[in-house]
Amino acid sequence: MARLYHFMLCPFSRRIRLALGEYGVDAELIEERPWSLTRALLKLNPSGALPVFIDDDRVTVAGIEAVSEYLEETRAGTGGAATLLGATPVERAEVRRLVAWFDVTFHRDVSRNVIVENIERRFAAPEHGGGAPNMQAVRNSLSHIRGHLDYIGRLVEERRWLAGDRLSHADLAAAAHLSCLDYLGDVPWSASDGAKGWYARIKSHPCFRPLLADQIRGMPPPRSYADLEF
């Protein structure tokens, strides 16, 4: 069986978990903690970046871009989704543009600081950067989220999914980042009916169920996190 080294509230790991579900691929999940990476993970990927995917034939692929492209090339149309990157050059360009929007811009503006301050600092040892979270940094990051929700809302006014008529990595990337923040209760869904409606649709997909069952010991999510009618 394939294996995926991941962290429950790493948005990049979550996107690959969602993609595996859409492609219909079973994989053993091996939990890593970003603040205390194992030697096994560092041997596979010296940078320590998650996720790392090990295929059935022991091929090792590391990093979100490499893993997502590898799965598209090896798993698309083999029993699950026909494609998550788009069927034409124009579609693929738009999917990649939006993936970059969430994995780069949204991560920089919002999710990175919220996750680092609220989760990694809480559990890391002091010598690894642990301690009291910088709540001003968290508030500054969350002040940007409404603009991103508005953008999602504008996209789905004209399209069925973020990049077009079919579910794609663009939706998975956006949902992965937002679901991490939703686990912490930090997404103001009332700010955008369009974004909320889109998230409700993707949240009801079978691929999302394992994410809704995630639980970090000592830090349970709010009840609305797993509620499909949030």
C-alpha cells in the first residue's frame, strides 16, 4: 500500500489527502509533527516539507507541487477522478493560477501564521520555538480572510467550481487551507454566502469525510467543523 507522510492540520498535506480520495487511492497515513520531525521523514525529504508520498513501488515524491503532479500523471482516470488539473491547456493554466493563489498568497496572508501560532507554538518544546502564541500576529492574519472569501464568492458566481465546471486542485487547495482554519473556528462564513455555499458542497464530498474525523489531542474542533449544514 502507498504511504503518505502528513500532518493533520498542514494544508498541503490535506490537499493531497483530498486528492487521494478523489482519485480513489488508498494510502497509509503516517503522522508527522512539523515542530518535531522524525529522522525517517528527514531521510525521505531533507527539507522536512510535508507531504511526502511513497508509492506502491517505493517511488518517493516530496512536496506539494511534485506530489500533486505525480498523482495526476499516475492516478487520474484509473478509477476515480478523470483529472484534477483540467482537460485543456487553458483549464490547467487556470487551475494552477488558483492553486498558487491559495498555496502562496492565502498561506502567506492568513493560514501560515494562524497555524504556526495557534498549533505549532502550543505543542513545540521551547527549544524548538514553542511558547505563548503571538495573538497580534494571528489577528493581523485573520484580518485578511474576508477578502479571500469574497474572491471565492465572486468566482462561484460565474462558475460551478473555482476554476470552471469541474472540481479541481484549485478547490482542493482552497478547501484544505480553509478547513485548517475552520478546525480552529476562525472562518467567518457569514461574510460570504457564495464561499459558504461552495465550501458546503465540497465538504459533503466523500473525500472530505476523513478530514472531518481529524482530532488533535487536547484541541478538539468546534461542533460546526464536522457539521455539513454549518
